[in-house]
Amino acid sequence: MKPKQIKSEGEAIVVDLGKCLACKGCEIECALAHSESKDIAEILIAQLPLIPRVKVIAAAGRAVPLQCQHCEDAPCVEVCPSGALYKDQETGRTLTVAEKCIGCKSCIFACPFGAVEWDSGSDRLIKCDLCEGIIEEGEPPACVKGCPTNARAVRKIKDLASERRKKAAERTVRVFDDKQDD
């Protein structure tokens, strides 16, 4: 089954931490998708940098893939004095215009997820762009496509909220039923 592509601000990439193996397949696919070559052998032979926009880190005994959440009210956009970071009004993505970046790094400090980085090798801002230019061609984001366990998926935010409400209601019923048994 081909993973679904992100089409609008009504969808997001979600991660099932129970399925994540910390294989870093998402990192590798992301870095390849954003490289000039797209050929890992060529990149390794030429010793070119691979720069992923998603990072798998260890936290509380688990592997946690982190990336830009494309916040609706993005703090990084708010603090950017040059307009290098902006919200795409059509898609809701938080995107960058590299030529406008003055290198102040305010966005790095403002990001609540630690998802904005500075690449000193290229002197530019690095963050997830939800595979701009890739998903428009009908492909899923590289990190979703590169996950061998399907821990990463594109989901409708409305469906996620509905599922959470249902789980909360089920917990409420269990608590109520447990109290009735006393």
C-alpha cells in the first residue's frame, strides 16, 4: 500500500513510536531527497554531506523521530526578522527562502521542538519542508516512504482528533464501569 501524500494543512505526518526501530531510514531518505545527487553511492564516494530534516533521537528509552511540526502559529516565523521563514497560506507549511536568511539563528532558539538547525557547512537554515517539490509530484514525503515498519504515516488531523476523542470516551466508560462494580 502506497503511503498517502500530504495535500493540505489538514494533514500531518504522525509517528507510531511502538513501531519505530531507530533504523534512521527516515533520516536517510530525507537527506537523499534533499541532496543534489539522489544517489547514495555517488554521495558516499564523493563524500558529499547528507543533511536530513528529520532526526531520530533517544529519549526516555525510546527512539523518537523529530521534525518541524509546521505549527499554525509558528514561533520561528514570528521571530524571523528577514522574512526568510514564512507560512504558505495555501498548504499551511512553514517554509524558508534561503536568500533572505541573515543567519541570526533566532528561529533555532524559538522552535519548541528543536527542529530548526543551522548547517555551518553551507551556512544555511535546515528544516523540514514536507518534501516541497516531491509531494506535488504525487509522492509521499521521503521520511514516510523510507520507513520500513510504517511507523510514519500521513494522517488527517480531523481523524486523529476523532480517534483521540473516542479513546478518551472509552477510558471514561471504563472508569465509570469500574466504579459501578464497587
